[in-house]
Amino acid sequence: MRVLFNTYPWAFATPGGGEIQLLKYAEHLPALGVEVVLHDIWKPAFDQASLVHFFGCLGGSIQFCGYAKSRGLPLVITSSLWITEETAHRYPMDEIRAQLSLADLVITNSNTESDTLARVFSLPRERFTAVMNGVEPRFAGPHDSALFRERFGIDGPFVLNVGNVEARKNQLGLLRAMAGHELPVVVIGHVREPDYGRQMLAEGGDRLRYLGPLDHGDPLLASAYAACSAFVLPSTLETPGLAALEAAAVGAPLVVTSEGSTRDYFGAYAQYVRHDDPADIRRGIDAALAAGPGSELQSHILNNFSWSAVTATLVDVYRRVVVA
């Protein structure tokens, strides 16, 4: 089976969890008998593909998906999308509904996401199927926290946020929650929204260490997870946040937004917070700091969400679509 992968054109300008998910699928699928071809606009491979897998629902995506269907190819779409009745007004609902309607199956990151999207878009629930997000076993470690500390000159305890710097990731909410706290905040990630990045730097002041992005394969990233006193991802939504999965696999105490499908992954092993309430974010951080390292959370993640396991589920989805 040969699968053609594509996503929206600027996705890899500031890659995040969705882009890493795409690359990890491409890395693990060949061992399961699936050849992955990354779409090249100069040398398109539609004629050699068994099906098309498109990642994302951002503006313009519908045109590519429509063209794939016009070529008679089965189509699956990874939505990576969390929309509720309360937030629907922020999105081009008609365009997204039209794009999802083209798919033979829409792949979500959880059953909760499937349920929610089916409801808000008034689409049949059987159109959606969950393939959980994954994490690499290498994050289980052990990892030398000194590697990160020595590289960046960071001593003592700190809270860590890894993610693109943008309003959705809510770094400002984290900084406001930590106002007056003795621990500094360390942020790692691309600046996806420059104005927001400048605001973060101005508001963070001496409490903030912004380190820029780290390559996903860089040992410094796992070392940072091992070094932090707590990993905090108070986003406006997550499905569930790849960095949170990685931090949990390392064993870091976890504070994560309650909005999205985070509970499908982290169960009772994380502190859940309201993204719009700095006092609640602070409460969650203090609780995580008091609880200390999360060995039960680490075991839960490593036993249930390896990339090899979730990719096998993806192959089953492809077979359903191709056979149909």
C-alpha cells in the first residue's frame, strides 16, 4: 500500500505537534507494509497512490482534498481540531464541514474529539475514528538533566513550557499565574505569532527564560523535561499536546489544560486547569510541585501510547478505506 501525505503549505514553517505526528507516522508505517510518499508539488504522485492522507483543516485545505477525490482516490483527513458550540463562531465552519465531508474517514486524536466534531458539525459519528497520538520510547530515559542545565546555565527548580509561542498555547496565562512565585518559567518553542511573542517577553521580564526552539530529536529536549520541576501546558485547547505526552513519558509532574481531549490520555495522573483562570493554573502548578515526579503517569503513557502501537491502528484505518 502506498499513501500520499500532505498538509497545508506553511505547516513546517513553525512545526508543532501536528507536524511531528505526520513525520512519526511516515517513520513507522514502512515497518507495517505501508509506503509513505510526501506530496511534492513539482512531482505529484497521485497515480502511484493507494489513498491520500491529509493533515489539518486550515484555510485552503479543501481545494487539495477536493482534487484528490476528483482523481478517484480514497481520502482520510487527520483533523487535529477541537471545536465546541461555544467556540464555533471563531472558525469557518461551513468550509471545514465541507472538507471533512469529502473524507472517507476523519481521523481524530481521541473518541472525545470524534464525538465533539460529529456533534458540532452535524456529521455522522461513523465518519470519525480515533487514532491516538503517540510518544517515542526513548523519552522513558533515563536522561541526564545536567545536559540541559549546563547548556543554558539554568540552576535550581523551574517550570517548563514547550510549544509554539502563540495565543493558543497561552504562555501569557502561565506567566500571570506564576507572578510572585519563586520559580522561574522556561519556554521552548518557535514564535508562531510575533506580536504575542513580544508581549510574552515584555511581560515575562526576569521571571522568563525563552530559549527558542529545539529540534525534536535533540537530547536537550528530553533533558529539559527531566530537569523541570513541573511541565505546564495551560493552552486554550489540546488534543492532547505532544509535548505533554513526552514530558509525561520522561516522568515530569504534569499540569495541562482541561479543554480538549487531555483526559483521554492522562486520566487521573495530571493536574487539569482552566486556561482562562491564572489562579487555577497556579493551583495546579502548586499541586504538581507538591506531588513530585509522576511514575504512575509515566507508566500509563509508555504502556498505552507508543508510536508503534498507534501506527498499527492507523494501518487498520487505511485498510478499511481502501477495501471500501
